[in-house]
Amino acid sequence: MKTKPTLLIITGPQGSGNHLFSKIFSYHKDVFGWSDLYKKKWVGHDQEIFNAYWLEPKKLKQFDWSQSNYFVTSISCPFVLNKKFAIPKYQSFIKQAKKYAIVKVVIIGRDKNIIRQQQLRVRRGEHTATRALQHLALLDDPFYISQELFFLYGLRYIKSISKQLDFPISTGSYVKSLLKF
């Protein structure tokens, strides 16, 4: 009997590091994820592999789960949809995804002052981390990661996350290059 694949959901407040960690988690050869991120400098979340399924979680039944044993998706909370803030449909998405995969939720954290500056810097007009924290608190048994810890401990931190999550993460030259920001 074949076991279900694993789907890693990466989320956090805007500016916490969704793009960075999507690159890190997607780069491993055994992981199906947002590969455009490591081919281009920046890609909008509207082009994220699972974007359509976040908008309509029931469509996950149409997704080809045979492509890999490991998948990763990333979404900010809130995210921008049609120039307005929207909250991810976490409960609905997770409920649907669990029909096809083992779901692991990873919440990205950063210093609250850095998040505030990052959110205000991109000129969206408001600091949304408080709203994000309210919704992220409703997620069951998440795993927490930190951009600061990645830059402080580097590959040792990535290896630790990989082991704790039981999820493959590349520690090759591309991930090493991200440490040179």
C-alpha cells in the first residue's frame, strides 16, 4: 500500500520570508514546489504552484499527486487578491489536502519590528501582522521557523529543520548562495 505524499504548507505574515523559504524547500530534487522562484529573482504569489487551489480548495482533487512524494506550497497571511487583502482559506485547504496528502504546517516568524518595517516598506498602506497572528493561531500543531535563525545558523539550521519535519531540504550550492544576501 502506497503511503500518501507529504504536503508542506509554508505561511506567515507578509514580509516574514515566504519567498525565501519557498526557495529553500522547493529546491530539493525530490520536492515539487515553486521552482520559478529559484529561476527568477522574484515571482508573485499569483504564480505559486498551488495558488488556484488556495482560492478553490475543492479543486485539489484535480491535482496530480503522483508527481512526487513531497510537495510545498506557500501563502502569506493576508495575501493580496485583486488589489485587496484576503485571508487564506486555511481550514478548507487543509481539510481538502488531507484527503490526498500528509499535511504539515510551517509558520514563518520574524522580529515584529522587522515585519512592520517590511510591510510598510512595500507601500500597501497598513501593517497586517496582527490580523495574520489571529488567523495563524487557529492552525493545529504548526512547526515554527525563522528567517533570522536561517541567516544566523545557516545550513546547520536547515539540516535541523529537515530532520525535525522529516522533509528533504537541499543544502547544496543554491541554498548556500541564499546565505550571502
